[in-house]
Amino acid sequence: MTFGILLALAAQAAGGVAVDAVPQIGIATRHARCIVRQVGVAPAAEADRAARVADAIKGCRAFVEGDFTQGRILLGDRPVNKRWWGRMQGILDSVEADVSAAIVQPRQYKIIWELPDGGRVDAYNAPEPLKNIKLLTVPL
């Protein structure tokens, strides 16, 4: 591995967003993945990169809020209530802040999970059902 990749991985070790409830894992992961997909390859200029990240966050947040408003976010077979959704807002805010902070190079990024044992896997590729994970944004 090159020094730059090692440095990026070391910087990511301190970041990430802990998510500790099964329904929240899916929502937070989809939201983070939406942001990095919308950003694509981050621009080299810092101002352009920040603008693209901000636009991606705005669009993805509108999408997830629309899902809630339309009743498409479910716990079991029932739409989540406003109180539950209010608690989810803090996680979404943390995801947005973490992804923004992680996108610092003109590269493409992806979301991975850090498992409770410290292992890292691509999102949704955990070896067993999980109750908590840490979302990490890493460069490709």
C-alpha cells in the first residue's frame, strides 16, 4: 500500500458514525451511499468539492425526508412515527457531517461498515445480522 492510502485509512479510523439499531443501520447506510454516489469523483478544487458535497447532501436529505413523509420508512409493517423520525435526524446529521469531513481528495468514495470486532466490510456484506456498526467513508 502506498503511504497516501495508509494515511487516508488512519485518518478514517478516528471518524465514522456509530449506528446501533437495525432499522437505523439501513437508513443511515443508504443516506451515506446516496451522498457519495451523488458526489461521484470529488473535484480537485476545495470550493468545488465543498459545493458538490453540499448539493449531494441537500438532494439526498430531501429524498430520505420524502420517504418519511410518504410513509415508506417502516418498522416492521408500520410507518415510523414522528418521534422515532426525530431521533433519526441526529444520525442523519452525523452521517452528513462525517461524509463531508471524509471527502478531502479528488477521488471517488464508498461507504463501508466497521463491525463490532473491528473488522471492515463493504456495506451490507456482514457475515451475520448486526445490531450495531460504524459507517466509514473511504476513498476508492
